[in-house]
Amino acid sequence: MLQTLDDSVPKYRDRVPTPGLMISPKSAGLELTFSKSEKSSYDTYTKGDLAQLFVKMLTLCLPAYNDSIQASNVPCTQGHYYEQDGVEEKKSCQFNRSSLGPCAGLEGNEYFGYNEGSPCVIVKMNRIIGLKPLGNPKINCTSKAENISLQYYPEYGKIDLMYFPYYGKKIHLNYVQPLVAVKIIPSNSTGTSEIVLECKVHGSSNLKNEDDRDKFLGRVIFRVQIKD
């Protein structure tokens, strides 16, 4: 009987049909508080205060997406699943870091906008083996604050179907899940801006974004406080 088990797939599959959303940088209580004029508030480690690692957290989560590394992956056809049934070792579609624009943390944007008071936050879905979203999934964020604008990278917060399905870490070795970067731009350049954002996955009929039992299912809520 043991010989019939597939070692590449967990014995107990996750029954959650919709992945949760998470953000980077992470902080206690999902609150990002910093001062754009004080570098130590977003780019320096202070003992006992992990919230000071915003820039480092973003920098550390992106090397696998470097264009030079992604060059070894497949330039897949957009808008179509990349199905590889019957193939022993699965290949992965390219997701280039440069597609995150000013939120890629590359030359000229090493601080991901925190030094300008227009911070970037990266949103991604948790991996679920075999998931194939229907429609045209995307990440959309809303806030009750009227004094901000949001920019998405890739454009429109799109999550392309070519990154699905995921086959599991044992056989999908170079897989990286798609990211959506959200750049938060307050309209007031001075003073303190306190913003509560809710990001949800939209555009797919088989991905939920409302569940009272799981507040992270298809959505994530976080707070950003920007000081001078």
C-alpha cells in the first residue's frame, strides 16, 4: 500500500479551496509605522523592535525573483495554465523582479519608497497544490482614507494563470509564486498619515475573499502610519 502513495504530494491535502493572503514586510499586528525622515525607523534593526526591518524584510524576500535567476525558468504564455501532468520534474514560469517597478528595490529604489513616504507592500497568495483559479484573478486594495492613491505592479494587480497549478516543493523546485506590489502614495506630503488597507483577491469565481471564520482567506487587512 505504501508504494501507491505519491511522495511529492502531502498525504493530507489542504482542504481550503482559497489561499490566504499575506504581506511583506511583516510586523506585529500587521501595523507598519515609520517616519520618512528617520532612516532608523524603517531600515535599522533595534533590539526588541522587529518593525524596524521593513526594508531588509523586502530585500530578503526578493532575490529568487532576480531577472538573472529567472532567466533559467520558462517564458510561459500569459493567460494560460502551465500544466505539466506526466512530467517528473516540473518547470517554472518566469516572474521577473523588474516587473515590480519602483517596488522591486533595484537601483534608485533601494528603500522601496519608505524614504519618500510612499511605501511599497508586497502581497502574495499562499501556495495550494493543484489550485487553478478561474477567470482573471487580481489583487485589489481599498481604504476609507480619501487622501491616498495606490499603484499596482504588475499592472492592475494581475495574478497570471500561467503560475498555476503548483505541484509541490519536492518536484516544483524553482517555483516562485506570483507577487503583487502595492505602492501607497498619500496626497499630503507633510504631517502624519494613518491608513488602513484591505487587500482582496478578485476576479476569480473559485477564490473566496469573505469568510467570518478566517479573516485571511483571500484577504488581508493592515495599517500603515507614515510620519514626517
